[in-house]
Amino acid sequence: MKLLTSAKIRQMFLDFFKAKGHTIEPSASLIPVNDPTLLWINSGVANLKKYFDGSVVPENLRIANAQKSIRTNDIENVGKTARHHTMFEMLGNFSIGDYFKEEAITWAWEFLTSSEWIGFEPEKLYVTVYPKDKEARRIWEEVVGLSSDHVIDAEDNFWDIGAGPSGPDSEVFYDRGLEYLDIPENDPENYPGGENERYLEIWNLVFSQFNHIPNTDTFEELPHKNIDTGMGLERMVSIIQGAPTNFETDLFLPIIREVEKLSGKVYEPKNSTENMSFKVIADHIRALSFAIGDSALPGNEGRSYVLRRLLRRAVMHGKRLEIKQAFLYKLTPVVGEIMKSYYPEVLDKCAFIQKIIQREEETFHRTIDTGAALLQQILGELKEEKQTQILGRDIFKLYDTYGFPVELTEELVQEKGFKVDHEGFKTAMKEQQDRARANVVKGDSMSVQSELLTNIKVPSKFSYTEEVLNARLLYLIADNQTQQMLSDGKAELIFNQTPFYAESGGQVTDYGVIKDSAGEVVAKVIDVQKAPNGQHLHQVEILGELLVNASYQLEIDRVRRHKIMKNHTAAHLLHAALHNILGDHAVQAGSVNDADFLRFDFTHFAQVTAEELDAIEKQVNEEIWKATPAEIIKTDIDTAKAMGATALFGEKYGKNVRVLRIGDYSVELCGGTHVKNTANIGIFKILKEEGIGSGVRRIIAVTSQAAYYAYREVKDLLHKIAQQVKAPQLKEIPDKVTVLQEQLRALQKENERLATRMANQQANDVFKDVREVNGITYIAAKVNVKDMGELRILSDQWKQQGLSDVLVLATANEGKVSLLVAMGSQALERGLKAGELIKNLAPIIGGGGGGRDNLAQAGGTMPEKIDTMLQNVAKYLF
């Protein structure tokens, strides 16, 4: 067996399958596009679902890839085991209805055993097969020549998610030898597929040959059978490089060596505690670097929360290695160097990735101080309550919210003489894991291909320049069947050519009409989508007679198209302005170019300020006013990249592409329709900027006529304000508003003065009624004030005058109750606490509250119960 680098192994896999006629699909972003079922791209097939479900037919039915992936449902196991990772690479070869079992199995064997490729010793390989899959066993034994004792039946070798494509699979294992056996040799788990470290699974070949009918036990044969395979790169590298675990390979060891320098510690696999910390840091910084490079940012929800949790977990493990300062960001260049041969984007975006990680680290270091204070508070309360054990839910809160590892919490707690509720923590952890798993939808889920549309391969041409075209009707489809003639209802049409744009790239579809030779409208086009083989599929409401092979006049709604073109070109100007004003990290994360507006989502780690929005809007308008030609260049993808053209979010590009070049200001790949000159846009106005998720912002804007009306609406509103503040001219509004604000402040001060006077007057009456119970004096009264603020004014007066040991005041306004409890020094010495008293009183008025020992407050919803509550004060004092 050859000693190979990870980069070489990855490239050999891709080269092997390229030689077998496969197209090499580039690794997709970790952030799924148009797939709400996935939080992350989590497998090699996840980004190819559109091919397997038939919504898109690839140019080549044979595909191979090396796909970066993230799975985070078992984060706690990272560092504890030899092979658990959050980010990993999946190597795969796929057949969409082309080759099947024999090719998949024989090619896998060739790649693994041929001296030209990996060169494993055949006797080291074992495979498992589904017991009923006699064909797979036959191929392994009779075609490949594997001995029968190396082909093992496994009942769980059947891939099925309950509905849709399913089928048996065959797993390939490598025997690492007895030296890797971590269980007794006679243990029943000592076999390929068992729970042991000797036999390592390296490849899974899935034979998708059935369609599982939902909610039944019926499996129908698929007319087109597929192949979906997955090989874990990290596992392969560990075998080839003779590494005990994945972490001793060239994918992780350089990161670990850098952590050694930063910590002054030495990575020793036998030292399990420190060994785990090195592994966690090495794993998590890979996931963070790649995910942030793909424009995911740490935050409080969804995938953003995953990143925040990974970062905080890595920081806490850094602390266990006695790294006191922010350090993770220093590891990003190491990750980039390791992966640069296939993933140059990490080094390309290194400065931005480091900036985000460093900022998040420094914020978390401040959060750690908050967590430590919280722990001390919890322990203090336990001590007062004479408890000896910290609850599992509190340990989990420290772990989940503040990133404290359980071991660290346990150490700090035991130093103070407390026990740890491990079972309670495990329960809270399991509840969170169950919630996380419930929200995960299997990324490999897909539907069965649409045979009718998939089999339509006749070409159909789209014209970017024509708004009216004569075309021949090739296919007329209704009720999922081809028709020869229809005169009513709804249908889908394919013509030999069309001026109707099919929705894609963020640009909405064209609307319009279809006319017959007499000029009569026979159909109304309500939607246009791309069929699996790329034809424009017109969805229509039929108003007259439609005949296959007849010629028709196709006419788009010109006014609508021109509005869309203005908004789409403006979106490209906006993208460039975001780069210029906010930075290169502000990249597109989705868009809609409609007739009435444009919506642009982009990555940014903070709210865009008013000044930045003004600068963005101004820059876009300046480019419009320059009347720069918007040039469409048809070229190949390599030439486009050489021109500096950037790809837009979520788009896939073939060998030949269209480039939109707007002078020197913007050069981007785009398949949409655009104005010929920026001056055609007229004017651009931002209506709204908002956050739509952690690290993702959204701008909604309008152009041309819609922008004029937006400005007119603002102007009309200003005229109304001017009338209300009696400003003769719009420019005088600010001065008028300033005068009104000064008058308002003066009135507020007078109101506060009067409120204080009224409070003093009430105090004279209220504070006279002092009662006593068990040697403690108290005042309990209902007062007529407007809010809690005025209750506190009365409380301050009571405290200054020392009128009693306890004060209880309540007031009612608009059906709501405000309640205040205060304790004097003598009451506190007797062990009375305002927080405890208010917890007893607040439920009587239908509310709740709390506070400190000397002052507490609450709210309620039952004003009619105030008198009853006041009568119970003495009862709850002792």
C-alpha cells in the first residue's frame, strides 16, 4: 500500500472516476440552496437531489464529487472517539439511471486494490450485503473474485427513509489487524460491521432500485435505477497513513501541532483529557473556517447557533489547555494551507474568517465571566437553602448557554463542597438532542423522477431579444399525460422557441398571451418553469383551441418584462455597492427580481447603519446617472472567471455562460434579462433593510416609476407633518419639531413635580396606618398613583423617614396591578425577605414577580383582589 497525502487521495478518486466517464461536480457551499429540509449540506448526494428526483437532467448521467459536509447531531462525541467529526469530506460516485450494481462494485474494487490506484491488499477487504440481494453477492464473489467468507450478510444493509427511492447497499471494510482490536478477540462484535476498531468501514455503495410507496410496505421496481456511493476521506487517509485515529493524519495533525505551540502542551494520545481537547479544537476550527468562508456567521439560531456552540466548545477546551486569550482565529491559516489544493476559498477569505472568529472569541471570553458569576450565584443560593447538590438543569444551562464543559463545572462545584446532579444533566441533554434530531430531515430524501418530463428531450430555444415570436407547439400536457388537442382548463406547453423567461436565478417568470393565426388569444401564460431537460415549460389557462404541431404567436407582457429588467440590473449594482461600502464579505445570499420590487439578501454581521444605507443608495444612483452600457458577453466559464466575473448565490453554470458587465463597476455571471444601459433604470430607492437570520440581512428596493411613487409618498407625508407642526416650508420641520420636543420635556417635568406632590400628599395619609405583628411593624395600603415608578417614589420616602419595618403598596391602572414590597433593616435582621413575601402575595392578584431581599416588585391582572391581598400581609410575614 502506498503512503499518500490526503490531497493526493482525493485527487486520485476524482481522476479515477473521471476516467470512467464521470463529470466531476465541484464541492457545493455548506449552506443549502433552495432546500429547506437541510440545515447544512451533510453528504455527497445532498446537493445532487435535483438530478435524482428528475427536476433537472444533468448533461452527464455519471457524476463524481468531493463534497465538504457538516453534521452536528453528535457534537458531544467529537474528541471522544477516533472518527467523530462535525465537518468531513465525502467522496462519491453517482449514476442517474445509467450504470448499476456491477459497474459500481467492480469499479470500487478496482480503485481500492489496483496498484495503479490505492493498492490495498485484497485479503484485507471485507464487504457486507443485504441478505436478499443475491445479485450483489454474486458480483462480489463471481465477478470480483472475493472469497465467500469475506462477503457477510447484514440485515440492516437496506437504505430506506420510509418513502421514495430505496434499495439495498453494500459496505466495504478494511481489516486493520489485531493491533487495532479494542475488544477481546472472542467478543461477538469482532467482525466487519461490529462495534470495534479493527474493521473500519470505508465505502458504502447504495443501489437505489425501488420506490417505497408512502405509508405501505410496498416496494416497486424503479424504471431507472441509480447508484449513490459515499467514501469518508478522513477514514481512508487514516488507513493509508497508518494513523491510530483520523486526528493523526495530515488533515488534522498540523492544526494540533499549532495548538501545541499556542498552549505549551504536548499532544499525547495516551493522555485522554488533554488529547480530547486537542481533537475538539482541531475538528471545530475546520468546521468554523469552512462554514464562515461559505458566509454562515455565528449567532443565536439555526446554523448560526451551531457555529457559536462549536466556537464556544473549542474555546473552553482551549482553557483546559491553559490558553487564556483568543487563539482559534490563529488556526484558520493552518486549515487553509492543509486544504488549499481543492478548497482555495479558505485562504482566499482568511482575513474575513479570522475577523469573525476573533470577534466571537473575545465576546465569549466576556460571556465566560458572566457564566462564572452565574455559577457563583447558583452556589450561593444553594448554600442559603442548605442544599448540597447543584441541579442538572443548572449544569445544562451553564453548558448550553455559556459553553461550560460539565467537567469544568464539576471541578468548580466540588471545590465549594457541592455534589453534581449528573442524571439531571443527562436528562436535559437528551431532551435537547431529541429536539435537535426532531428538526433534522434526512438530506438524502428525494422523490421519484417524473418520467414524462424527463423523457422529453426535444430542444427548445429561448430568445433574450424577442418579445413576440412565432413558434410551433411541440408538447401539450395535462393531467400528467400528453394531449393532441385541448380547448379549456389548464395545461403545460413546450414550444420549439419562446420569448418567455423561465423563473431562475432570482428573476421571476414572464407573463403574457398565446395567439392563434387569426390573432385571437387562445391561452394566458401564468407561469414558466424549466423542465428537467432545460426546455421552458409554459403553464397556461386555455381560452381557445390548442393543437400540437400548430403554430402560434407568443407575446410577453412587455411592461412587466421591462420593470423586471430594471430591477434585475439594479440588483447587480446593489451587490457591487454592498462590496464597496460594507466589504467583500457582503455577498449575495438570495434574491428576488420582481416587476414591483427587488429583494436582495446578503451576509453581514451587523445592522446596516443609516449612513451606510445612504452611501449604498447614493452609489447605485450615481452609477445609474453615469448612463453606463450594460453589456452581455457570451463566453466560456474559464474566460469569464479570467475577466473577474463572480458567480451569484445558488446558481449552477455550464461550460458556456453569460456575463453581465457594467463598465468597470460590476462583472458577474448571470442568465437573466437586463437593460441595455444603466440610465434605463431611472432611479433607485431603498425601502427597507432588516435582519432575516443570524448573519443575513435583507434590502428591499424599487426602481423607476415605483421609486418615484416611493419618494412621492414620503413627500406627501412630510407635507402633512408640516401642516400639523405649522411649518410654512418643509425645511422648517426640524426646527418646529425641536420646539415641540422642548415643550414636551417641560410638561413632563411639571407632570413629575405634580406627581411627587401628590405622592407626598398620599404618603401623609398612607404612612399613618402602621400595624404590628410579632414585633415587626408594617404598612400595607392601596394607593392612587399611575405606575410602578410612583410606587418607588413612595418607597424612597418611607425608607428615608423609617416609618415601619415592612412596606407593601399596590395600585391599579387599566385593569393591571402594580405591587411593591420593601424591607427595612430590622426586618432583614429578623430574616424577612421582600422577594419571598412578594412571591406569596402576587398570586392573590393573579400575577407574579420577584426581586432582592430589600426590594421586590410584581404585576397582576386582578385589581378586585387587592384588598384581599393586603389583608394577607400579616399572615405571610412569619
